[in-house]
Amino acid sequence: MDKLFRRVRVSVSVSALITLAVGLGLTALLFASVRKVESHTRALEFQQAAKLRSNAVAGGLADAVEQLTVLNQLFRSVDPVSREQFRSFTAPLLQRYPEIQALSFQRLVRHQDRAAFERAMRRRFPDFQINELADGRLRRAGVRDSYNVVDYLEPPAGNVAAFGLDTAVAREQGEARERSRASGRPAATGLLSLAQQQGWHTGFLVLAPVYLRGAPLDTAAARRRAVVGETAAMFRVDRLIHTLLGAGGLLDAPGVSVDVYAAAGADRRQLAFRHGDAAAAAAGAGWPLPRWLWLDQGAPQGTSFDVAGQPWYVEVARAPAHITDGRHGSLYALLGGILSSLFAAAHVYTLVSRNGTIERVAGARTAALQFANLRLSEDLAVRASNERALRLREKAIEVSANAIVICGAAAPDYPIEYVNPAFERITGYSAAEVLGRNIECLQGRVADQQNLEEVRAALRERREGHALLRNYRKDGGSYWSDLFIAPVREEGGDAVSHFVVAQYDVTAVMRFEAELEFQAKHDTLTGLANRNLLRERLGQAIAAAEQDGNPLWVVFVDLDRFKIVNDTLGHEAGDALLTTLAGRLQAATRDADTVARLGGDEFVLVLPQYSDERAGLAVLERIMDAVAQPLYLERHEFFLTCSIGVAIYPADGASAEALTKHADIAMYRAKELGRNNFQFYTAAMNQRTLERLSLEGDLRHALERGEFELHYQPQLALHSGRVVGMEALLRWNHPRLGQIAPGLFIGMAEEMGLIIPIGAWVMRTACAQTRAWQLAGLGELRVAVNLSARQFTQKALLQSIADVLGETGLEARLLDLELTESMVMNDVDQAIAILRNLKGLGVHVAIDDFGTGYSSLSYLRRFPIDVLKIDQSFVNDIANDAEGAAIVLSIISLAHSLRLSVVAEGVETAEQLDYLRAHGCEQMQGYYFSRPLPAAAFEQLLREGRGLPSLACA
């Protein structure tokens, strides 16, 4: 019996221990599973937070660098850019980005031009000199082949130290400069110590090249030759990144650190920004268990990106989070499992003890009962485990951040039986308010639901379903939810007893997508439709017009002389004016019409269903009246007009592209007819446009195909009658159209920017031909070459002329450069400076067509010129008009009083020649002696020694 008693006691202890061990094992497994999920969730959240910060830094730096591209566009659009224009243009950029330390224009100055440049600068800045930074101190720059001098600098406050600084000696700036010049795109440096505030801030510099206007830029070598300087933006990188992250509240998260490096990796020498210090925890070091069971410590997240060709790197780290921080589901599972295991072990111990007492009484007869009791203990342990798992699932549902709904499967009501706390928080409804109600009560107004039928089908067919729905909170506010529905089937069968519905609140995502869609289809300045939305609306309008048979009007509106506003008041005032005009255009049209802005001052209107032409004309009149109303900007009153072109569907085109193009052509026709009018498209307009485009295309290749030719009109001395020089005149021998008059293509070449290479060819060819005639013994002749306005103002004019003279061997005193009055009167001070430089080469300067412009005697005396050329219109009036003869006499007297020579153009009769001789005119040219001749014919004229009768003979 004692042996039996001992066996029973041992059995009781072993059963309780087994129950406890099984319970604790299941508890450990459950704890590890839940803990793994929590750790993974935190890791995903940290990765998203790190990506958000990296994107904010990369996007913000790219947007800041874009401001330099905006500034560089000023130098591409305006030539030359004045200091005042630079200040006005950069003011809104600096106001929008206070982290920009300075915006500057670094001018390329050759050593041979250094002294002249410093003298010119001292007229405005008396103490100016080109400096360099050495050992942290400013000193006068040493002698180098060229200098990159900070010429324009805004804002001046706090940046005085950088004005006049030669950045050519800075190695990092030099590397970035070479990259930008070779590629034609902005290039950034690494971290720099700001010259303006040394020892206080770390910054970086972005450079963008400024090229000589009209110069070829198709290769890296050509771009290096054409560069005249760089626009530069200096950023205070610590403030810039702090603003980028702080504006989005990305610096407020505790335990998160952000390090930004101006390098491809975590190079401490290139550390640009640091926030926070997420130190790693040493707790638990050396434990045999995995650290993630009690500690969340995600690996730092690093992201590389490019800023204007310079690699940058962002590293985001977080401090280790203990298991007690944040979610507590695993702790609840651990505590519940331990308590349940102890309870089950105690319960088993009690049951087994009672069975032991019966066994002691019953002896051997209870052996079978003891076995049954042991089986019962195992069943109870399994049941306890199932109960724990059930409570764990319930807890997981309770703590879920998403709304969970459990409803019955009884159709058609599907009554709600359970909602979790997240549902109450998201919808505003308490559990008591929705329990027992139909699940469709959550969907609000059925008419608004596009995907509700998918949910109903899933309920009917007892299957899983998914839909994106608009739901409504208790207070009436709407929100978007991503809804998943799944059936719950009974054990051992296919019958569905319940449905589980999970709702994910995606309102923020939908709002963000809607905002992106709006921005993709609307103009950011005016809020009007942009090109994308215009193309979509116009396509819809064409389809509707084709169906109902009504005409469709496409109207192209372009403001006349809008550039004046930008040039006088700046782009900010221009933007305000465009916004006002956009509102006026919308007010002048119907709700069914579309008003779009293509860019700049160009607008397109889509006017459907104007079957009555008078109604359409009335709309055009309203548009012109709306634009013509006075505008008040910065105490200035503006009166603008517009030119309008109209294309009508289907007569003028069947596609959106054709209608828009034809309306644009009609608008340009309105501008040609004097602006401030509207024109309807005709086929003749298109033909004229195609002919012009064809001629423009041919003109682009005329130079390389050798289609240009120079004719030379003799210039004769009136006192001797001998040929003393000639004027070089350009002719275009078109392979299909024959010889084209200069008046038809010179203006076109000016507009297309081709006049500079064409003018350079004329200069080189004329000088080479003149030198060849000299070497052939035909006399020391002078050659006159006309300069265009673009040639006159280009930066490399002086050097290009010097190069031509050096290459051809022609003496500078034998070259006459002819300019019109309007060219030198446009900017008198600048013109005087250019003319003085030209005179320094030794060439002669002539004012062509004198008397047709607006020169005054006070200005004429200041110009360093040599010759006045009397316009043909005055010469024609000598014989028949006393006033015309008096004007010619006045010009000759004025020239002689200023010690200038006089050349009369367009002399066609003997009477004109005699009058000019009698009143002291030195030279003439015109059809009376010879029209312009090709080089071979002109050479023959020289060899024959032809000329006018001398004054003595006359």
C-alpha cells in the first residue's frame, strides 16, 4: 500500500509539472510570435519614417537648386543683364528661400582685360579690386590667365566679403565649374566654409554656366569656348535642411536622429547636418536569447541621391525601444499565458490528488480510472491552450488600429455582433449604437457608393470581397476606407456562420492623390486648366460636337507687349497681372467653356456649341474688352491689349492638335496686322506659315551649304573720281527660289539668332577678299561691313574682330564698321564703351542711314565715330525738294564741324553727284556709278581702272 501511495504522489507531481511545462511552452511560443510581429511592425514604421525624411531632404535640395536654374534663365533671355535687373529678379527668390546665403553672377575676366574691368567697376565702387581668399584672409588676387570674379551679388548685406572675389583658385569650385561648363547643366560643390561668415556656417555652392548668346553649344569644347561666366547660389546647408525637415515636423519624433552628408556615404568630414543622437542600448548584452524579444533596435537607414552632380547621403537612425515602450500585446500574452499555466497546473494537481485518494481506497480496482483521469488532464490542458489562443485573438482585435466588424451571416440583415474600439474611434459610433443593425447602415448614402455591389456580392456568394468605399462618420463627415470582407466557416463544414469586415482608413492617401491629380491638370499660377487638361477637354468637346453637329470654336489669346510689365516691374508683378487676367477671361466666358493657360502670356479657350456666329463674335469682343480694362500694379496703371486667333471645328481641323495649331497661326496673323484684333484661320495663313517655316529651315543650313555670297558696291572719292573702297553686301542664292532680297531674310536671321554666325562669315570673307585684292596690286582699298544689333552687343565682338584681322592680315585702319543710329541710341553709355573699344583696335566706325533715327547733337559729339553716311531718302530729294537739299547740306556741315567724313548713299543721277561735289561731300556710292557687283566683276572693274570724272576735269 505504501508503494502505491508513493506512486500516486509521484504521478500527481509529474502531471502538474507536465501541465505547467506545456502551458509555459505554449506561452513562450505565443509571446515570441506576437513579439516578432510587433518588432517587424516597428521596423516597417521606422523604414517609412526614414524614407519620408530622406525624400524631404532630397526633394527640398533639388527644389532649392532649381532656383539657380530660374536665375540662369534670366541670362539666357536678357543680354546684357543689368545690375538692377539682377537685383529685381533675385529679390523674390531670396524671399522664398531665406536659406540661400547669396545669389551671384561670377564674370569670366581674362588677364588682359583685368585692368579695364577694375577701372570700370571703380566708377561705381571706388575701392573695388579683384581679391582672392588665402589662409582665411582676403587679399588682392595674383596674376592668372583668367579670373572668375563675383560681379553681381545679392543680397549685399552679410555678403560684402564675397564681392569681387576670384573663385578660380578654389579647388572644389573649380571642379564644379568644369563640370557645369562641359555639360551645360548646374553643378554643385562639396561642403565649403563660407567666405561671408568664416568659422560659423557650412555651406555648398551650385554653379550654372552662362554662355555667349548665339554661340554654338553642341559639344563640350564649344561650350567651354562660349562661356562668359556662371550664376551661383551659395546655400547655408544647416539652415536649409533644418527648414526642410522642420516644416514637415520631421524633427519632432523622439529618439530619431538624422545625419546628412555631402558625399556618397557616411563621411564624417562631409557632415552637413545632424539632429538627434540615437545611441544604441547595451542592455542585455551577452544574453543567450535573441535581443529582439525585449528590445527593438532597427538598423540605420541610408539613402543616396544626387544634387546637381554631387552625391549626397542621408542616414536616419533610431534609439532602441524597450518592450515596455509602445505596444503591449506581447506582455499581455506573456502574463496571461503564465497565469493560465499556473491555474491549469493547480487545477490538474487538485484533480489528480482527488483521484489519488480514490485510488488509495479502491486500490487495484481504480487503475483503469487513474488512466482515464490522466487522459482528462490532457484534454483540460488542450482546452486551456485553446482558451488562451482565443483570448489572444480577441486582444489582437481589440488593440488593432483598423476597424474590425463581425456580423452574422443571416441574409438579408447581416446583423452586427461586434465592433472593436478602433471602429468607434474612426466612425464616431459607439458599439451600443450599431450592434444588431444591418451592416449596410455603415455605408451612408448608397447613391455615392460606386463599389458597394462588390460587398453585396461577397455577402450573397459567401466569399471574400474587397472594395474602396466612401463612408460617413456620425457627425456627417466622410472618409475613405479600404474594406475587406471574409466569411467565417463552421468547423467540419462549409456553412458560413459569420463575416469579418476590416476597414482601413485611407482618407489621407485619397486626398493626396486628388491633390496630385489637380496639380497635374491645372496651372499652378492661375488655377486654370493646363496643357494636359486642355487636351482632355478639347477631345471631349470634339466628340460632343461630332455627335450633336454643332460647331466648336478654339480661341488662341496672346497678350500684346506683356514683356514690358516683366521688364519694368519684375516677374512677381507679371504673375499678379496674369492671375487677374485669368479671372477676367473666366468671367467673360460661360461655365461650359474651358479657359486654359499654355504658359507665359498665352491662353487657349474652348467654346463649344456656338452655332450662332454673332454670339461667338460677342464672346471675342468681351474677351478683348476684359483684357483692355485698366490694371493697377504697384501704383502703376497698365493698359494691355491682346491678339486673338480662332479656329472652328470641323472646317479648320478635326483633331485637338490641328485646331490649336491653326488658332495659333491665326493669332500670329492678328499680330502681323497690328495687334489688338482677332482673325479667323484660313488656309492661306497656313500656306504662308509653311512657306516661312520652309524658308527658316533653309536659312539654318544656308551657311554650311555655301549659299551666301558677298557683293561689293564701289565707294568713290568725289574730288579724284577714283574707287577708294567698297561696301560688302550679303546675298543669298537659294537653290530653288534664286536670289533672295536681304530684306526678306536678314530680319529672320535676327529672330532665329543666326545673324551672329552669318555676320562673322561676312566679316571674315570681306576682310580676306580685300586683303587678296591688295596682294594682287589692285590698291589699298577700304571695306565697309554692316554690324547687326546682336553683333554689336555680344560680349566677344572685340575679340572676334581682332581674330579676323589677325587671320586675314588686313590692317585695322582699312576696315569700316557701319552701325545704325537706333543701335547706338538704345543704350548710349554702353554704346560709347563699345565704340571706344573698337576704336582701340584701330578700325573706323560709320553711322549708317544718318538722319533717319533720333540722334541729337549732344549725343553725336560723345560718340567716337569717323564717318556719317547720308541716307538714300535724303539724297533722292536733292534735285526736286529744297527741304531735302537743305537737310543734306546740314548733315555735311554738321559732319565737317565734328571733323567727320561724309559718304552719300544711293546716288543715281548726275544732278545729285554735282550737288554733293559742290557742297563738300567726300565720297559717294550708288547706281549712278555701279550697282553692287560679285567679287569677280568688282575685280574686273578695278583692273580696268574705271572711275568718275575728277573734280578738275569737271
